[in-house]
Amino acid sequence: MTFETLEISVDDGIATVRLANEPVNAIDQQMRHELADAVEILREDRVRVGLFTGSSDVFSVGADVGLFEEAQEWTTDEFRSNSRILGGAFDALETMEKPVLAAIDGTCVGGGLELALACDVRIASPDATLGFPEHNIGLIPGLGGCSRFVHLVGPGTAKDLIFSGELIDGDRAREIGLVERVEPDPETAAREYAESLLGQPPQALGLAKRVVNAARDTDTQTAGVLESLAQSTLLETDDHREGIRAFREDRDPEFTGE
């Protein structure tokens, strides 16, 4: 695959997807399709952890206003079809059984923040700028900015920030639960985090992600059943047996994903 708006590399199990659509990493039609292609790379067996990042000045400003001007000529069916391209990519990031991290520096608003919301762990710089300014053009955050956002910050805070369009920094984002970590160099911190995950059992990480997501989206009893089933699956893996042996032998385990 060739990319014009993204830079993608895979090194030692970590797939880094850098948004590179100068000057502000706008998610235009080209990037929509390329993000969908990037997801297919993250699905590959050689990838254990995904990492999304931008530049030091901007993660992404989301959709370019020109795209919405173009969309004025679309039918509802065409708009929904185009939205499914990006929405499908975001859904895939959220559901794939691999950790996906977002390293956020600079401006991360609108669709750029919705991309970060589809990741599992967000690491931001203290002076990053995050928020949803869609009301300025008479719209709402339409690809997770309402539906995923509310699970992280609660309905009151979600409505407050969407209604007002207020932009917040990384420290404030950490306070309300929008990001999980604040670091002066988020990309380096995210890479170190990704490297630490390479030593963990892949199936356990993947099933933990699925069960936590299910617990978020369903009732406690149903989530508990899924949790028990996931555990019973992991009990039969080679990685579980290796973990037990390593504990008994007082050494670090060598997990293979089997």
C-alpha cells in the first residue's frame, strides 16, 4: 500500500501511524480511505500494538471545512456511505484484539479527537488542545464524539464541552478522564508503553480489551459471563502455562501468543 496522508512503519511488533497531511493533518477524503487501509495493516499478525501520532504542533484538526462544503452536494445516502468509511475504521480500532495507543501533541479536535477516542489509551502533552468545535458550523461530533466521549467523561461533562465548544488542555483532559496519561513528550512515552506491552501475553491483552468494552456497553451480569468465558479460554493457552512455569522458576516469562 502507498500512502499520501499517513506515514506507517512496523518495527518489532509496533505499528506507528503518523498523520502527515500538512499543514494541520485534516481528515479529508484521501485520509479517510488511508485510515481504513492503515487498519488492515494493524490487523496483521506481525503487529502487536498500534500507535497513532501526529506532529508536535497538531495531532489533527479533524475534517476540513471544505469537505463539508463538498458534502452539501451529496445525497443522504452518499453522506452515510462516506461516513461509514471513517466510522468503520474507528470501530475496527476499538474492537480489534490489540492495544492501540494515541500520542497527542498540539491540536486534537473534532474528528482528530474522535480518532483518539477510538484508541484504547490516550497520552497527551500538558499543553495539548482538545475539544469539539463542531457547533461552529452547526453540527455535532458525529463519529464517536458523542457516543464514545460520554463513556469517558460522563453525560454532564460531555454535554457541557459539546454545547460550549470549549477547548481544554492536556491536564484538564486528564482530570475529566478524557486522556489517561499526561507526559511532556507523549510520543516517546507512548512508544515506551507500547514496548512494555510487547512482553505481555497477546491473547490476554486482547481479551481484556474486549471484556472491558463489553462491560462498558452491557449489563454487569452479561459482562461477567463474557469475563468468565474469556478466562476459561486463557486457561488453556500456552502463554498461561508459560507464565506459571516462569513464576515457579523465578524468571521472566517468554510469551508467544499461543
